[in-house]
Amino acid sequence: MARQHGPQGMNKYRSGNFFEDFRLGMRIAHPTPRTVTLADQSLYIGLTGSRAALSSASTVARRLGLHERPLEDLLVFHIAFGKTVPDISQNGVANLGYARVRFMQPVFAGDTLQVSSEVVGLRQNASGRSGVVYVHSSAANQHGGIVLDWVRWVMVHKRDAAAPAPPTHVPALPAAVAVPELAAGGWSAHAADIASATQVADLWEDYAPGERIEHPGGMTVNESDHSIATRLYQNTARAHFDAQMMAAQPHARRLVYGGHVISLCKSLSYDGLENVMTWVAINGGQHVAPTFAGDTLHCATEVLELIDLGLPHIGALRLRTIGVKNQPGPAAIEFAEGREHSPGTVLDIDYTVLMPRRLANA
């Protein structure tokens, strides 16, 4: 974002970056650092209904090898993502997708996150009124350790449709985060004890490629909840807050932040995936259609792959969750390939999670 400095009287209007302001290789240090707290975690639970065992109970976290319960993986992602918005997507039309999201290490209450980005791709749309910006972002803690690393692409308005288009460069992105890049170490040999907290016995070995899990719950998006959630993440994108501006857009309504939709679907998917410890990667994700307040979400998950990490107590599952709005329930969801989606689909996300294995001598 262009930051005006200088003598009194200079323009201090912070308009954010438009598509023509970005350059390939541009590096941005995003303000302001954020110290995260357990209050953030509690509010996140109140807004999403999350029941994830690891971030709900210190006793579970300690039994699994951590000194304290961490903040939930997606809460950390949304807070880090929110830091990028004023510089990257303040003038966004829509966030389009994610790739190579890596959750590198747990984040605990009291940690301070600092986020930076590099522009890795640009492509102007045929209309000439907007373009797609690809950014590689990372979040570091107060010790300089990278806790989160991701690529996303967002459609951004142009300030001036007549402004010349930058050279097109679309980065090559992997279909999935490679197994050696998954942060899977440091867990206790007692990880399977999570089952005693969830009261569900299903562990890594109990899932199979091609298995379909229909999550029974539905959740209606409240106007207040999605607004508060987006403010919790300090996400300033106008499309989520400015009803007057959005009244002039085709949908004539404020959009629900796509990350909030991911979190709601993750919360709904708890039933059937109770013993997931943490997300370690988002391999790819697509916001297929917008979500608005009043929409009711359902989701279903397909097991894509069981990943043997070479560890006796921990395995990984590669999963694909599809979220739909205003449909009878998850039974109608189809896991088609490519761009074919069931009616009402709003989210299609491919991700990798850690889950305890059943020890051979157990």
C-alpha cells in the first residue's frame, strides 16, 4: 500500500493497492505485529463452534507432547491472512484460492506474529477492469521462526481501466504439499490418547482412500458472527463490511469472508474426524461461489490418501471437504473432478491433517 509521508498537508488517504500498483517481485512487510491470546481462541470457538480437542483442552495438549494448548490452526491462518489484506486485497473483488499452505509449528498464547509477502504472479483480466495478484506470504513468531507459509491469489480492482497491464506471469504451483515438507515431528508417543478425550475410537488406520464422510450438522451464517469473526482477524476488506459500497455490486450484499466459511466447514467436519490433531497443510482451495449472511452450510469429506510418515504413532490423512449452501444436506454433495460441482457449492478444499496411529502393541 502506498504510504504517504512528508510535510503537513500531504495526502494521508489510505486507498490501498490497486492492480496496477503491484509489480512482480514486490516485497511487503505488513503492519502491525499481533500478540495472540487465549481470549482470541475463546472468541473463535464462540464464532465457529469449533470442538477441536488439541486447542480446547490443556490436558489433551500436554498428553500429546505440547507444554500448553495451542491456538487453533485456522485461527492463526486467519489472523496472519488478515495482516495482508490492507496491502494486498483492500480493493479485492474476491479471494480466489490457496496453494501450498504449510502450518510449520504451533502458536501459543503470548506469541507475536509478524507477516510479510512477495508478489509472485500477475494476470490482468480480459475486461481490463481488474486483475489477479498471486502472493507468497509467511508469518513469523517473536523468535523469527516461521509458523505459517502460504500462496494465495486474489482478484483486485484497477484504479484506472486504461492503465497498462503488467506482463503476465502465473506461477507454477504444486498440486499438494510434499510429504517431507509436512511438520509432523515433536508429538508424544501417547498421541492416541486423544481418543480418550473425544470418546471416539477411530484412528489413522480406520480411514480408507475413497471413503466418504457425510457430516450431519448444518450451520446458518449469522450477520453478526461473520462480521465479528472478520474483525477478530483484523481483515479490513471492504467487501465484508461496507454495505453501501456492496449495494452497487452485482450481488448487492456484503460477502462473508471465505476463511470464515472454511472455519465453519472445519467445525462441521468434526463429526467423523474427531481425532484429527491439527492441520499441517492446505494443498489447494477454491471459493466456488460467494456466501452471504442467512445461508446455511453443510459439508462432506472424501479421504484422498493415507500418508505413512514413517512414524509409529502419527500418520497423515489427505482430505477433500466440499461445503454447500442452502441444500437439503450433505448427501447431495458430489466429489466430481475439475470444475464440476454440486449445486450450491461454495467451498472445495484439499488439505492434510495429522492423526494418531494405533500402536502395534496396543
